[in-house]
Amino acid sequence: MDWVRSSAADMRPPIDLKTNVPHSARIYDYLLGGRDNFAADRQAAARITADWPNLPKSMRANRDFMCRVTHYLAAELGFRQFLDIGTGLPTEPNLHEIAQAVAPESRVVYVDNDPIVLVHARALLTSTPQGRTAYIDADLHDPAAILGSAEFAETLDLDRPVAVSLLAIVHFIPDDDQVRDLIARLLDPLPSGSALALSTATAVSAPEEVRRGVAAYNANGIPLVARTKEQVEGFFTGLDLLAPGVTLVHHWHPDAAAAATDDAHVHMYGGVAIKR
């Protein structure tokens, strides 16, 4: 029997990638120009973008947001520990590459429950000698499994702040109360000074286009919800939001490319906050 070795060096049976069923991570990969996707994903992407034509631009804006946030946290705020949940397929630059370019000793734990991400997890483990990366095959819905894992304990030091990233993932959880509960369970064990970076879909900049696109996602078996600014701000309750607060992701500490992006092409709110 063939086996797959995970990042934790355990042995797992062959992985069923369910290539005949569209998956959000593979659709994201395809729309960003990646190659780790299948016909079902490409067909679903074509149906979705027929109704949501600016989705690829919005996804790119979100990826760029991740890059700017990570650099800011590492370079400006001195973070050296990162927990990235809902990692998705490796796409250069990956979060650890950005953090370790600033501080080679940075440590990053990636978390995802998509089997195809597990297959490609080795690409997320190319740490600098001074730092460390790890991958946990786990689900956002089970914070205890993430925080209680050997990879988490061996990589991150809970005596020092940790930056948690929930980027382009909570829009797949329709219930606001559930999102708030998951965030609380993730942040509660972390020390004061830890950070939460979050982005999620919104319809504010193109209501009709996003409405059609959200319906298309749901029609393809992928639950998705677009939220208002007030709803997204609610996910940061009890934390200290950094300027400029919750905003369309290309407005968060924009570089030249972000500043030149049309609001109508970006359908993601994002923000970063610090735990008191």
C-alpha cells in the first residue's frame, strides 16, 4: 500500500482528494494562476466568475493584504511567531518567507484541513536555519486540536506574543456567533500583545456582483457569506484595532499597487488587532 508522509513525520494512508468535487482552496489556487486544481474546480470557478467577474482581482488584493500585514507585524511590531489558519495551497511568497525575510528567526505554524494542502505542505516547511515552520492537519472548528498539537507546542512559545491569521476563511462560516466563539477559543490561551489578522468577504463595494457570486458559490456546494463592516468589526470585540481599523483590504497600509486598485474590484474587509 502507498502511504503519504506528513510534516509531523507520521504515516498516513493514501489521501482521497475528491477531485470530482470543487473545493474552495483549489478554486482560490486556480483563480490566482496556480496549478494545483482539477477540472471540477476550474468548472466551478468559471461558473462563479461568470457572476463574480472581479473575484480574481479581489483574491489577489487579499493575498497582497497578507503580505503587507505579515511584513508590518514582523518589521514594525516585532512579531516573531505566527499561526496561520486556513493556509491554503502554497503560493509564493508564503507567510514564513515574508516574516523570515524580516527576521530569519521567525517561527510559523500553518494549519489547514484540506487534503491537497497536506500533500503540498512540504513547500510550507522550507524554513531558514534560524527559524522554524510546522504544519498541522486540523480544522478551524477545533481550536483545541490546533492549540494542543505537538507541532504547536514544539514551534511556538506562549510566553511571547503570537500573530494569528484568519484570512479569507471565516466567510465560509455563516454564523457570526460561531466565528466569535472560535476566535475567543483561539486567542484565550495566547499572551497579551498577541495579534489577530482577519479578512472576509463583503458586498459593500459591488453589492449586486457579490450577491450573484455568493449565490454561485453556494450553488456549487461551498457555503459563503458576505458581511457588513459592523459584522466584521464585531469579530474584533475586546481587542485593540490597529489603524485604519476594518477596511477594504487594499486600503490597509497600501503600497503603490494597492493604492491604485479600484474599490469596485475588491470585495474583502480586513483588519488587524492586538490582544490586551
